Amino acid sequence: MKAKALAPCLLALLVAQLADSQNRQRPRGGPDGIVKPRISDTVPLNVYADNWFKLYINGKLVAVDSIDFMPHNVVSVDILPEYPMTLAVIAKDNADAVTALEYNDSNIGDGGFILKIGPDVVTDSTWKAKNFFHGPINGDMRNPRVQKTPIPENWFAIDFDDSDWEQATEHSEQAVGPKDPFYEKDFSGAKFIWTDDLKLDNTILFRKRVEKPGWKARWNVGKR
């Protein structure tokens, strides 16, 4: 009687062990055929702005400088790249909205923006740039006046038309004068960019489309 009673229990145990083995062999995290991205698929992003920035990639907000203007800050995150990649940035110098001066209207500031994604996506003169806040006009600090242009809607969208924008101007590290956090991160190969007027142009939009022919995502799960 005891042997007969143990048989169903033994059978149930064997079935449970078989199911557990199959579950361990099946990839976790989704149905069969679903391949998810891994952290190893990501690449590092380093950004430094004099003084502040907001970055969109493929129309989605990816990074914002969490410090308003001072002190200068480096933002470093990992991103999941997808090509073609449309990069769109708004960068602002620390300029008063009315006078365009800084430090209690005692100084004319200067800008500067630099970015590096992975080993080969960097800021340089191939980026597009357009200014939307200029001043003080003619550098006049005694009677400061500014010129502003409304920022267009959806300037960060993939299909936004920037064909009439000028190319960004590369500026030397000496001209921008980055602060200490800049030197702690990898910006090798990247150039500081702005418009041609590093001092009087205060709010800049940058755009860049990065192509990678033949690139294919390892994963097959789309981002929502």
C-alpha cells in the first residue's frame, strides 16, 4: 500500500523537475523570440555646456543639466543607440533675459558646448547651429539691449527642417575656458562648438544627424 501511495508523488516530483529544467533553459524576461537590449548594448554619453543644456535624441528628451548655470557641470549617462540618430540640443549661456549680462550686470559671458557619445560621435563643425538670443547688442554694457527670436516648435523632432541653418563654429578650449569637471570625463576627439559669436550669442540650438550604414540592432524589442 505504501509503494502504491508513493508512485503518484514520485511522478509529480519528476514532472515538476522536468518543468523547472525547461524553464531554466528558456530565456527569461519575455516570450520565445523576444530579444531585449542589454546594458552591454549601451554607450556612454558625456556632455559639458557653458552654462546649461538640454539634449534630445531621436525626438526624445535624454539628458538635462541638473544645475542651472553655475557651477558648471558634466552630465554623464548611458544611452541605447539607434541609427540613424538625430541629436538636438538647446544650450544657454548665463545671460540675463533683459540685459544679456551676467554676475549682476557686471560682465559679458561666453558660451561653449561639447559632447561625446561612445567612441566616434562628437561635436564638431558638421553640426548645425542657430542663435535665438543675442546681446548686449554691439557689446554695449552701459545701455544693454537684446535681440530675441522665438524658438520654433518641435525643433528637436527628427523631421524638423534645419536646412537653412549655418554650420556650427569650432572654438578652442582656451577660448571657452572649461572648468574642472570637464577634465574628469572623456571628450577626446570632440570640439567645443557655438555660433561664430561666442560672447554675444546666448541661446543656441544645435542639430546633427548621425548615419551608420549597415547598423542593425541586436534586439528586436522597440522602445515605447
